[in-house]
Amino acid sequence: MLLIGTVTVSWYLAVGAVLFVLGAVCMATKRNLLGVLMGVELVLNGANMNFIAFGSKVLRPEGSLGLDGQLIALFVIVLAAAEAAVALAIALNFYNNHNTVDVDRANELNG
Amino acid sequence: MADFINNIFGIGDSWVGYLIAALIAAVLILHVVAVGALLFIWMERKISGRIQDRLGPTRVGGKYGWLQTLADGIKLIAKEDITPDLADRFLFKIAPYVGLAASYAAFIALPFADGVVAQHVNTAVFFVLAVLGLEVFSVILAGYASGSKWSLFGAMREAAQVVSYEVPLGMCVVVPVMICGTMNLTTIGNMQAGLFTNWLVFNDPFTFLTAIIYFTCATAGVNRAPFDLAEAESELVAGFHTEYSGLRWSLFFMAEYSSMFVVSALASILFFGGSHGPIPVGQWIGETIGGTWGLNISRIIGVGNLLLKGLIGVTVMMWIRWTFPRLRIDQVMTMCLKYCVPLAALGFIGATTWQYLDLPTANSLVGNPRYEKHEMWTEGVEVTPAADASPASGIPDPEPHQEDKTANADSVTVKTLPVSVVKGGER
Amino acid sequence: MESTTDFYNLIDALKADSANSLGLFMPEITLCVFIALFLAVRLVTTKLDLFWVALAGAVVGLVSSNPLQLCGGNVESEELFTGLLVHDGLTIAIRSILMLFLVLFLIFTKISGVPDKEDGADVYSLVFGSTLGMCLMASANHLLIVFLAIEMAGVPSYVLAGLIKGRKRGSESALKYAIYGAGAAGVMLYGISLLVGLSGTAHLPTMALELAQIIPQAGLGEQAVLCLAAVMISVGIAFKLSAVPFHFWAPDVFHGACAEVNAFLSVASKAAALALLLRLAVGLGSVPLSEIEAPQAIQQTVEAHQETVQTDLVPTHLVSLEDEAVSGSDEDIDVKSSEPVEAQANAETEAPATEAEVVEAVDPRLEIKQAHDEALSPVRNFIGLLIAFFAVITATFGNLAAYGQKNIKRLLAYSTIAHAGYMMMAVTPLMMMLGTDNNGAEQAASALIQYIVVYVFLNLGAFSIIAFLRNYVGSEEIEDYSGMVKSRPVLVICLALIFFSLVGLPPLSGFLGKFAIFASLADGYSTAGSSALLVLLIAGGLNTAISLFYYLGVIKTMVMGEPDESHHLGDRPVGRIEMAYVVVVSIPTVFLIVCWQWVAGFADEAVKHFIS
Amino acid sequence: MDLIAVAWPYWHQFFFIIFATIAIGFGFGVLLSKNVVRMAFYLVLSLGSTAGLFFLAGAEFVGAMQLMIYVGGTLVLLIFGVMLTAQKDFINMDTHTQDWILATIVGGSLLMVLLFGAFGAEDWRTPQDINDAHVSATKEATPLGLALTGIRVDTLGESTDAVADGKSGYLMPFIIVSFHLLVVLIGAAYMARTKKLSHATDDKSSRAKLMLFKMEHEEEPLEEAKYVVTHKGKSALNPLDPNDED
């Protein structure tokens, strides 16, 4: 009753790739800077998905990254949290100074 | 169960059987949530009544008014479902379901007794905590989507509060995990079988402290009084659910009561012996009867134990709610950052030291042996060498180490293994 | 219970490894301790100026990074913390440079007055945290550490960019830096994940070994993945280096942040990023000797095996393990046997010969290494060309865009970009010569270190003068500097010296740095014969000529221009401390040439065992 | 009892499709939604189902951590930020049409390349033998925790050389990252504190700050009263200042 063949590492990678691209496009197009930060989260998540897929013994017992994949993913989650905290603080600081969260208004520095 | 269903219908290895099995488990758990909420709301009314020296509901359903909640439920269902004009309609409508789904999902990994669990999750402790943490989104979304300032204030308070209290909560939960060497709730529960002295809360003074901190933080985590700042009716009308009515409003309460039960059950598993009673009656009965029936009977008794302990926990929460005044928001944060976090850290360090120094536990004082760590559900499942090799308890027996080293001192083992292992050090 | 034995062996190995590693990890530990100390001191007293604590920390860090070790004996390459970090001459050199910079930087901030006492503790923590990340960047030997270090160096500097909180421009620059930085880090992480997934390890030497086996038989898909991974990782590093086309943050951030932070970003961050570039390029481009298992060792195991069979002392699992090793030596050199590749076929034919003459003086691993390195030559070519491409457009664009800048900080930002381009140029000949002419490759790396040493003083000096001028004039526009030489001659002369040195005019030290890099380019061209190197050489020469004019423009304004009364030039005289500091920092600009052999010797010593 | 044990491929595929659809679908939701609060909500669902995929791939601990730290912590923080800045004008922000077109083209081609990469390597798209595919329930968290303390028990079975050489423990980054978090915490707190400018005195540091502000407010003259904070750190501008006793 398999609908579409066994799920392989590539499938997980495909999901990761889609999340990555969505995040990247989100970063590029959103005008609300919190939306941009959300794009960052999606990007990191897409990369994390790869690590999990490569490290999964369920998907690929031979030649998989093994535990390293999970460990790297853990560190990435922690680092992403740290980055988000700082980015948010900076965003709020920007909001305090400019009274806007529109990234298009961050245009004082040009030329 | 899935095999059983598949056999009945004769459909072999198909996911249909598993789907049906999953649905049955889901419906069973849903009953814990729904019936539990009915019971708890009635209890809350009765308890608050008694605490305030009045009777509480008396009419519907006889002398004790035990059908009162059902009557209320019917009323709520019949009520009009109002969506304010200023609301973000989509989020407004979906918010209550998010909360209910989160607190309901936590039951997936909650073992009611040894082996009575919807899905074995090896990291069940953190799974339950993590999923419960998602409940905050329902409050935030409801608060934002209502388009009312009271709601928004409530939501902001909730966000700050829950994120802060997750820190000490996590630190408290780590203590039993560290003592048992596993994050599997079933195993943690089973390690506390036997006399009540074996319960982790009596393990050492620091676990006792940790248990208290855990319960405090859990109360705050599920947004109950005296930490219910998100719905502080004296300041914010009704906080995040000001604009809700009817069924959606009642869903918030279902979510609240079921997550109250989850954290209480988690407390009883982590600290108060899980599905094991203070005196191992169920276990004794089960072992006397023996076989599958014995196992099942002891499981049923275990489920009863756990439900009772969860009920006691919920009752204590109600008792606290109706006797303590509500804190101010700054007091709530002070409580978390200045008291709970340091005390949780103290508990953690103390418990670690206690384990490290191998100081006597209540159990060893009584002379009761610590119950063997066993998981009935893993029978027949292969354990990989890696898991076998790692001394999961965290306190490996030093004997084989010394022996092996000396035994192999002259052999090639020393030449091959250690040399290559410490290669990094020698270069 | 053989697994228990193994477990305890692991613990013993960990203890030995950590004890050994911690001794060589002192500068980083110092930074960590002082970060904690800043917090602790603030709890106890608010009166103590944390600058002194920070300075003490930086000095202790400088001492513990022990640059004199390079002058003394040979520093062997050594893996720390179970292979996560590597400790060799390059590590020591970059760490010492960073710590020296930190000392000078802290004094500079104290003199210039940003941060003030109130913010001091926070800012010093951030600076130390960022430096910690940079130290890790210089010694990374594992792709997780690469990412971790980049984040650790980056995230605190996002905050530093917005150091003055109430300023619109400061918060804007911090925001831009944070968002672009986070995006680049995300892209880099994705690239790392692909590379790690393909090779099955994140440890750089092991990865090189795996790649040497994968590449000769890689299909189109694998090649595409490798290229994709390389490009994505290079995005992350190019961002750190502010290489074109990932430079766009640099002018804005430099413009918005205050000059103190600019000095930190343009020097420390660049030095660390270049070290990381070296590590990654060489790490992926060649298999270190220590990573290759010698046939000799296998021979020994075979003998040992025979002994033990006689004495019957070995547990069965060990026998089986050695059986593997024995069979491995017959079929394949590597225990992780894979399909025999063309390159390895050579090694195989050599293997029996070396087994026969075990006592031969020549290390038999060298031949295997050569085979592996040959297999990796497409990687080196790809990396070399990629970097060459980045270098040329970075240097050219940076220099061209610097024209027409009205703000001195913006101008220096573009100058920084251009210099990143020059410095990256050294990596291409390194990659081209690696494997064929290791001495030449080492010379290229050495040239890069020399340039970095010079560059530390140049940019620190330039930005400190800008900061001091700002304190007096209240402006960073070039036109406001007009006629400055009359009121503040010392600062202007020093700035002129530094600018000439940045251009690379002889006999200033900048000339020697540039000369070293161009020499290695020429050397690489004559050895490897790659036309890319010639292009680089020409581009470098042209760029030097281009860059002359905009630096001259600034100096001309300061010297020839008439003081404009409408711009309120503050009439305070320059303080003595400021002047002393500027002179001290500018001295190396002139006098480094006198003791150039020290710098060259330092750099040579630093890269001595870098390529093994 | 263990549902996953027997019909693993079916089960895996079934849930993979569910979780992947939710993750990608709500990922698109994040991209296409104009409303920032809804974006946050979609992001929660997307990342939550990514955690589901982690569980499915056998990384239970990482999945739980994803839920706890990422979804429960980071995203709550983000939503907090959304609420602090949630003013009428900023809730809905349209992206410019030309941005959309450009983003679609660039993003689409990037996606093509990445998907080609994902299905590129032979090893990655080869399915497991169905009978081998299920790995019995192992205690993943224990080796994971031990690896963070530097001991890799999961590689015990392999050659010991592999254990020593870089495939080993992650003790150092585990410790170092805590310092990173400390620094980041200090940085975030520093950033989030309210702006202050010390009283303009002869003090050098204040002069530097004043000059910095002056440069920015050249056109609109610096209202000193707006920025100057009296000696005790009280500020009229700043009602949230905890030192303010009024």
C-alpha cells in the first residue's frame, strides 16, 4: 500500500530545500522586519532538516552521519535561538529609534 | 492492538489496522480530557464553595450537583458564538483549538501505567513539557486576535510568564531524569516501584525541594492562580478570553483543566512514584496472579493510582487558587527569576552532589532495595550494543573497568585500543 | 563486557585529551573567564572601571597565546578536543594577532571614550565574546566549529554595530548587519549540511580523506552537490570577508557604527575570516599526513596479531578487528575500504613494496598522501578559481566604489573591502601550488599572514584617528577635514602615512605586505602555470594604481584645503594621550620595514606545519 | 503494542506526507501572508511539523528540543516582538510587485538547483531495504548526552581509531556555546535597555557620545533635553525606566 515508494533521505532533503528557499524568499521580500526574522528561522530550519536526515539511522543505516547529525542540529537550534534573541533586540531598538518596522525605511545609510 | 484488529479483519500488514488502533487510543485519551474537565469543573466549584464556607452547586443531578457542569456545557453549546468586529476572524476562531490540541497532544507520551501509553517516546519527559509549552500560543493568539486591549495585555503577560517559567521547570525536570538516567517516563515510573520510600521525592532533601519548585512552576506554566495573570479578572476584565463566548470559551477551560491534569500526572510520575501506590499492592496482586492477567490487573490498578495522584495534584492546585491572592505581574517575574530559578539550580546541584557522593536515600535508610529498572514493553525488542554499553544510570560500576584493564595489561588490547584511542593526545 | 572496557578507554582518552587540550586552549579560557568576571565584578561593585579588568584580560590572553613560541621551536600541528580544533603555528599566530589587537583596541576605546563607564561592562563582554569566536575561527578543524565560531564572532558584533543605542544610524546599521549576517549564516549552514551529508563526517581531515575517495567516481549529481556546497559555504565566508558580491553590508554598517566598532570589525573580523578561509581551503584541498594510516602500523598490528594468536590472550572481538585490518592492508590502504579509485591504484602497487622494507627512512605515508592529494586536485582547482574570482571583483569593486565617497568611514569601508580582495589573492596560488610545490604554498600562506600583521596596525591606526577627530570636530565627512593639517598636524601626518601604506607605496610596510602577496602570485604562476594567477597579478597591480587616487584625495583635502569656517571645527587642541597613541600605532607603518625579517620569520614559522 | 515496529514503511510514509505537507504548506503561508501575526502562527505550525519530521527520522530528542526551544522559546519571543510593534500600519505590509516577480524567479531557480542536489547523490535516493529499515527502539538520548560530555558510545562498535579522530565528543562546543549564550544575553539586554545619554559634561566619554549624536542631528538641532539624562539616571522621556520614581 505504498503510495509513492519508500521515503528516502532525498525526500527529507527536498522538504529541507523547500523550507530553505521559502525562508530565503521570505527574507528577500518581506517588508516587516519581523517577517524577515521569520525567514531566517525557516532558512536555519531547512538546513537543520538536512542534518537530521543525514544523521538518521532510520533512513540510511550505512554511511549515515549517525549521531553527529543530531548533535549538530542541536547546536544549530541553540545558536538560532541566540541569534533570534539578538536580532529581536536589535529590531526593537530600530523600532524605538525609527518608529517603524518597515525595512524599506532603513535607508538613512546610502550613497 | 493493531495486530489484533488486522487479524480480525484479515487485512494483514496494513496501515488501516494501525489507523484504527490509533483512533481508539485517541478516543480513549479524549475521554480523559473531556470527562476529566467535567469532573474538575464540578470539583472546582465544590472545593471553592467549601473553602468559602458555602455549598457550591446543589441542584442539578441530585444532592451534590454533579450534573451541573454538563448542564453548563449544554448551555455553552447552545450559546451564540460571537466574533467581535475588530477581531482577526481566522485567528480568533482557531485559537481555542490550538490550546486544546496542545494540551491534548501531551497525553500522547504520558504513560498511565507501565505500558499503558499511546506512543512510546524515549524522550517523553521533554516531549510532554515541549508540547505543553505550545499552549501559550493559544493564549497569545486569542489575546491578539480579539482586538481588545484587555486581551492583548493578558496575552503579553502570558507570553512573558510562560517563557520565563519554562526555565526553572526544565531545570526541575532534569533532576529525576538525572537520577534515573533516562527520559523515558515509563522507566522513571518503574524505578519508583515498591514502597513509597522509593519515590524520588523522598530520595534526598534536594529532590524534595525540586518537587516543590516543580509544582510551583508547573502551576505558573499552566497559567493557574496565583499566577493567572493572563486572565486577571480584577485588572483585565477576563484577560485573553474576554471576547470569547460559547463553545470556544469552554474549549479554553477544557485545555486548562487537561493541562492541569497533565502537569500533575507528570509530577506524580517524576516524583511521586508514577503508577505505583505507596504500598505495592497492585504489584503484589499482579505477581500473585501472574501471567498476562496478572500484568493487566496490575496495570489497571496502576492506571487507577496515577489518575488518583493526578486528581490529588489538581485538587491541590484548586486549593491554592482559592486560598492564595493573585500576584502582581512584577511579583510573578520576581518569583520566577529571583526565587524559582536559583532554587531549582540549587536543587539540581544538590541532587547531583548527592548522587555523586552516593549519600543515603530514604529508601536505603529503610533498607528497601531500589527497584530494578525494567520496562515490560521492551521485552523482545533488541537493545543495541551502544545502548547496552552506556551505563545509563550515570553511575557505572567501576569494578569491570579495573579488572579489564589489569587483565589485558599484557595483551595486545593495550597496544591496539588505548594507543589508537589516545592518538589525539600523543601526537 | 568488552564494550565496558571500550567505554572506560574512551573516558581515559577523553581525560588525557582534554588535559592536553586545555593547556593549549589558554587564550580562549582566559576570554571565557573574563567574560564571567565582568558579570561578577558588576555584582560586587559598580565603582570599579571595568576597562582595567578588560585590559588585564587582554594582556593575560596575549601572554597565554604565547607568540614567542613561534620564534622558539617547531610548533607541531596537533588536534585538540578530539579533533574539533587544531593547534599549530597558524593558530598561535592568529590568536596572538587577535590578542595584540585586543589590547590596542581596548586602550583605544578608553582614550576615545566610547564605550563610557556605564556601558563598559556590556561592551567589553561583547568584544571578548566576539574575539572568542574569532579565536575558534582561526583554529577550527570541524565544520560544526566553523559554523559555531562564525556565529560566535558574528552575533556579538551585530550588537556592537548598534553600540550607541539612541542613534538612528546606529540601529539601522545593526539591523542590516544582523539580518544579512543571519541570512549568510543560514546559507552557509545549508552548504555545510550538504558537504557533511555527502562525506559522512564533519571533521575536516577525515572529510578530505572521504572526498578523495568520492570525487574520482562522483556522478553528475554528486558533483553538483559538491559545487553547490562549496558555493554556499563560500557565501558565508565571503560575507565575513565582505567580499563582493556579499559586501553590501559593509559600507552601511561602517557608516552607521562608530569608528571604534569599525576598527574591531575591519581588523579582527577580517583576520579571523582569512584564517578560517585558509583552514577550510587547505583542509578540504589536501589530506594531512597524520590522517593517513601508515602501512607500517598495519604491519605492526599483523605482527602483534601473530604473537597474540600464539599466546592466546586476545578476546575474540579484537582478533576479528585485526583480521579486518589485515585484509584491509591486502586490498586497500584505508580501513574504510571503498571502491578502488584510479589514484589509489598507484598507492596499492606501492603498498607491498613498503611493507617489505619497513625500516626505510622515507615515510611510506607520503606516497599515499600524494595519491590522495592528486585525487583532490579538482577540489583545489575549484576552490582556487572560486577565490580568484571573488578576489578580483572584490579588489576592483572596492577600489572603484571608494571614489566619490564623502564620508571617511564609508571610504574606509570600501578600502577594507578592497584589502580583503588583496588578501584573498594569496589563497589562490596556495591552492594551485598545494600538492605540487608545498614550499611555494607555504610561502603564499606566509605572505597572507605578513599582510594581516601589517593590516592590523594600518586599519587600527586609521580608525583611531577618525575617532579622535570625531571627538574634536564632530564630523566624519571628508570635506569637514579640509585644512586639518594646520590645527592637528600630528594626526594628519599619521593618517597620511597610514594611507600611503594602505596604497602600498614603498618604503612603507604596506608595500612589503603587498609585495609578499604579489611575489607569491608570480611564484605560483611560474610553478603552476595557471593563467588565473596571471590575471590576479595584473588585477592586483592595476588596483594598487587605482587605489592611490582616492587615498590621495583625502590627504589632499586635509593638507591643501582651506579650513571652512561654516563647519564648526572644534578648536580644542589634541590631547597628549591621543597623540601618543596615534604615534605608537603608526610607528609600525614606517619601522616595520626595518625589522621586516622578524615579521617574515614570524609568518614563515606560523605556516611551517600548516601544510603537511 | 509498538505501532511503528511492524508496518514501518507504511507508517513512515503516511506520517511523512502529512508532516511534510503541513511544514511546506504553512511555510508557503508564512511567505504569502501579509499579516505578520498570521505569519507567526503559520511559522509555529510549520516548525512544529518539522519537529514531527525529526521524530519520524528517529531524532526524538532533537525533535523535542525543537519544540521546546525553537517553537516554545524562540517563536514566543518573536511573537512577543510582533506584539510590541503591532501597530495598525505595520500589521499588513504589502510586498512590492517587482519584488515578488524577482523573488519568484530567483527562488524558483534556487529551488530547482537545490532539489536537483537533494535527489542528486546516488546514496541519498537509494531506498532502504524495507526489512532493514526499522531500527529498533534505542535510547538515543543517552548516547547524545554522553556525546555532549565528550564520550561517543555510539561509535564503540566501530574501529577505535574513528572514535578518537574527530568523530568524537562535543564537550568543548557544549561548554563554549554556554559562554556564547551568556554574551548574547548580555548583548540582547544591552540592546533592549532604554536609550540614555549621559549629561554633557567635560567628561570625555560623554563628549564622544554627544558628538556622535550631533553628527546625526545636524539638520534638526539636537534637543539636549530630549536625550540628556540627569545624573541619577532619571529620565523624563522614559516612563518605563525602573529608576523613575515619579
